[in-house]
Amino acid sequence: MIQAIRKQRGMRVLTPSEMRSLLQSTGTPQSPGVAIGTQPNLQAALRATLPDSAVLRIPDLPRSIQPGQTVTGTVSARNTGGRNWTPSSHRIDCNWAESSSPVSVTPTSTPASADYGDTLQATWSTTAPTAPIGTTLTLKCALITGGTVLASTTAASIVGSANQFNAEITEFRLPASMIYSVTEPRPATARITVRNTGTQDWTAQWLPQLVLHINPRPTKTPLPGPVPAGAAVTVDVDLFCQTAGQSTFTARMTFSGVQLGAAKQATTHCLRRP
């Protein structure tokens, strides 16, 4: 497990002698007279071999917020490193990237410590900054230790009334098969229909911020318009197979980088060109 975690982090694999030395130095000695030697202590070994690191998440920032609205949510920080966290050594801070409007952060629980694999939870609360309709606001949360940012994450929201900007991909149609070739890539046409399910018409003012994204090969397609609220628009997009065999493509709509509605997938079979 230790070697697998080190490889995942891009660290070199320990030699057998280094691993043996690590387990012996961090293990629990047996009682006198017991002949089986030191008992390995995985937590202590991980703490000794891994740098301090974390993964943060902001799962519940609303997609749309109104200026002056009180917004609350949660943030979590999972310990993925070798250092033990305490309330005095690590804390979570949050702020708006585009505004000095304050964001208060309150731990939902204050454990005595958080070791490898443990998660710290906190709630944040703020007043949404004043900004023009359609502006993207970015909430940034970071784990701070010793005055240094150990890890951070962001979440984005659109300034506007509830459901003002929204979309649904109602159709994502691919050919039953496509050609895969490394030397001579050959595109196939996908047909995608997007419905404006928000209350705001997609006019020339908003169309530059509306983008259709398709993966695995990143493709960004602007939408033709205008598209009134409740109406739909269909676009044809050229896609390429990335590997031979069954392939799944994912389409999603964004407004100023914020995803609108759910993503939609379509599957085809990529045939290797003779």
C-alpha cells in the first residue's frame, strides 16, 4: 500500500532495504521475550514517508445566486498526506476571487486530530457580492498551515435569479460506428439538441458565454441563436475516435464556465481503419 501511494503521487518506489528500515523505525516493538520482531504501523509509516497534502471539495455552491443573497454551504478537506492535522496546525479559509465580501468558515466538528484518510468538515456563509447579471463569481477555499496554502479548490456560480440560466441536452446522437485512425483521423458528425430551460432568452448578449463541451477529445462549440426561453437549438459537431472499440462521448453545457443542467452521454463503436 505504501509503495502504491508513493507511485500514485509521482514519488519513487522505495528499495527493499529502505522499506524494511521504514517499517522497523515506525513500527511498534514487541514485548521483551517475543521473537517475532517489530509490528508494522501503517499510519506511522505513511506519516514518515508522505509529504503533507490534502484534497478539498465545495459540493453545494448554488449554480445561480443573487447579489446580496445570504449563501451557505460546506467544504471538506481530506488528509492525503503524512502529517497529522490538529485545530492549531491546519485551518480552512474561504474567499471570493472577484470580491472582498467576507466569507465566514466554521468547523462543523473539531476533532483532536485528523490523520491520513480522515476528513475535516466546515460550513461557510457569505453575502453574495454585487455584480452584473451573468457574471461568474468564484468561491475559493484553501487549507492553511503555518501561513502557507497547502491545497485549494474553487466552485463557480452565475449572478442571476434562480433558474435564470439553465439548459437541458435533450438529444445526443452519434453514428452506430466511426472510423479510428492514428495517421488519418476521420471525423463523424454528432447531432446535439439543447433546450433553453431557464427564464432568460439566449440573445447576442449571452451567446458568447454559452458553450457546448464534448469529451474525451475536448471540443468547444458555440451555439447559434437567439434561443428564446423554452426553445431548443440543434448543432452538428464533428467528433473523432480516440481509441478503437466502444467509445463513450460526454456533452455538457456551460455558461461562463458554470455547468448548466446534467451532462449527456452517447456511445459508438470505433472501428480500426484497415
